[in-house]
Amino acid sequence: RHRGHPILFVHGICHGAWCWQPNFAPYLADLGYDVHSLSLRGHADSAGREALHRSRLLDYVDDVVDVANSLSAKPIIIGHSMGGAVTQVAVLNHRELAHAAVLLTPMVPGGLKVREVLRTVKRGSVRSFLRLLRDRTLTPEQANRLPFFDNRLDADSAALAADRLHTESWRALA
């Protein structure tokens, strides 16, 4: 059974398509939606890891446009955090790209306002986040302190996140 427009998930900073798998993607697929998610260039198992730090937000927009145009119908694009900024720019620059866009705590396309982020994140998470952006080595305890998660993240999920999260392009964040 196929319900309306396909759904295309766009992940946030330091993530990949994997982040939609435990909950959102299976739930919507069970409801009959044609669900897709992509890993932006250099993220997770996508090509371009060696050039990640040269990637711009507009490069990520190109990735979303390519995938959206490959689908059978105009998708509903759901973007989280940096993926929300990518989604905003994609639908503004390519008016016929999507049926709709959903933004989940989106980063604004003008860039990450580091001072504002630092004021809102919980204690201990700033050091873990900067470590992730710098060299991608995290313990599960450090991953659990990241602003992506609350402090109730179970040990197995924290270990999985520590293994899958990776550095991000400062160029794209700026």
C-alpha cells in the first residue's frame, strides 16, 4: 500500500541516514508511506568522506535535490537541525522540488550561532560536541552528554551513537 507522496528524511550534523531507522522511518513505512533517507556527502556510508571539510551547505542541498528528483513523485522532505537548513535552501532554490517540507528544530541557513548554542546546551555537552567535531573519538558516556540526546539515553544506544557519529564540515556549519 502506498500513501501519497514519498517521504525523504535529511539528517542533522554529525549524523547519517541511520538516525531515522530506529523510530521514524519504520513507523511511517508501517503506515504505508514510501520512506527514503540519505546520508549527505561525507556522512555515514556515503561517498566524499575525504572531502567532508570542504563541503558547503549548498553541496548538501545538491545531494537532497539529486535524491528528491530520483523519486517517483515530489516528496515530503523532513529535515532535522542542519538538515532543516539544507531542506529550507533546497525548497527555496528549487520551488518544484517538494510537495511539502517539515523542519524539526532547524538550524537557520545563515549558519550556526555558536554563542547561542553554547547558552542552551546542557553542562558537559560542549566539550563532547567540540571533541566530536575535532576528531570523532567519543566514549558512550561522552556521546550521552551531546546536545542531540537527553541524559536518559540507554547504554546500548549511547554506544551505538558513539560509534556512528562523526565530524562535520565547519564550512557547512558557518
